[in-house]
Amino acid sequence: MPDGSTTAIVVYHGVSVDEAEAFRFVLSHLPGCRTVTAGTVRGTLTGVGGTETAEVALSEVYDPEIVAVPGGIACHRRTEIADWLRGISPRWMLASSTGSTLLAAADLLRDAPVAGHWLAGPILERYGAHASRVPVIVDGPIITCSGHVTAFRAALVVAEFYGGKELVTRIRADAAAARAGSAPSSTRTVWQRLRYAFLRRDRPPSPVRTPPREPLQDVEILDLGRVTPPQHPRSAHERPPHRDRPPKAP
């Protein structure tokens, strides 16, 4: 990875804080890469399970190496984010839960099998994508996954591409240590329980931002290998090879 490369975590009002944190925890371990939280404007945004602070605007992120799009409420209607996604050519693009519908709205998933939230199937189909029950799908440079837990695993696919098994092992160890040292959950309000029951069913939130326990176990991954990259208005970067092949030396 070139020094100074940028990983952008996309946030917006209604974003899932847990999913953003899962992406951030893993991707911030990548060597030589700066991780930023980007929104349509700078500032604090209210999300599902807490708040996120956009330290930069999307318009300030010109050439990201990696983009991660967490799910959230009605995110497929965020046309300004969809427009930005269409105009960039990152080496990797990840989406979790309903975040997959935002990629679909940007016309990046047409005719592709897509992992996402269990209620997002009709929206994906509306944009020409095909909902899958596989928890993580690697389709060339685009990785989609079903939610919070699988966001951690999806990000590990990218970590392995840049740092190999050694980096993945270190991230898993850091996750286990962070989980072991986390404080017990405090009492949640009725509204918090209801909104998480809708978005994440039986997985209630933790007010402490730590990686989930489940990602320490393997989950099923469908790897479709290399695909033809989507066409963008400007020239695209070289796309990554199949994830099981080592990257070319710089």
C-alpha cells in the first residue's frame, strides 16, 4: 500500500455505529494507511446506537484506497453519497447490512449476488442486484456482508491482502484483548432495544465500542474471484487480484 493512502469510513444520519466501529477497528490496523471518518458535511451525526463524527467531508476525499459503507436507516436514499461512490475508484469497497443498498443505488452491484440485511432484499432487487443469504461475499474489489459481526470478518479479508495472516492474527488478538477488558453493559432504554430489534434482531447493542465476540470465529465467505471493475467517469486504479494470491510488490 502506498504511504499516505486513505481509508474512508462513510457516515451519515442514521448510520449503524456498531458497524462503523467494526470496520474502523480492523482497517485502522492497516500499515501505511490513514483512516478517516467522512460524511456529506463535517460534524457530529446521530446514528443507531450512538453518534459518529465526520472529521472530513466526502468532497475532501478524492482518491481513497479503501471505502467502507456501514448500514443504517434508509441509506439507499442518500443520493449525495451514491453520487460520490460513483465518482471514485478505490482498490477495495466494503458495505455491511443495508449499506449494500447504497452501493446498489450507486449502480455498483448490478446483476451481482449481494450480502446484506435480511430485510434489504426487495431494495437490492429494485436496483438490479440479487440478495444472497451468504454472510460475506467477495466479488473482486467489492465486499458485501450481512451486518455488524460479518463487517469485522469482511474487513479481515482486506487486512489479509495487505498484511497477510500475521496481521490478521494480530487484529484478532487485539480484538480479544479489547473484548476481555470491556466494561459491563449498562441499562438500555426501551427505544434503544426496539430500534436494535428492528435493525439487528437478536443482537442488542453494547454502549462500549469494542469488537464483537463472534468475529473471532470463522464465518462462511463466498469468493467470486476477480471481476470486471465497474466503469467510472475517471480512470480506475488497478484492481486487486484474487484474495488468495499475494499482492504484487510495489
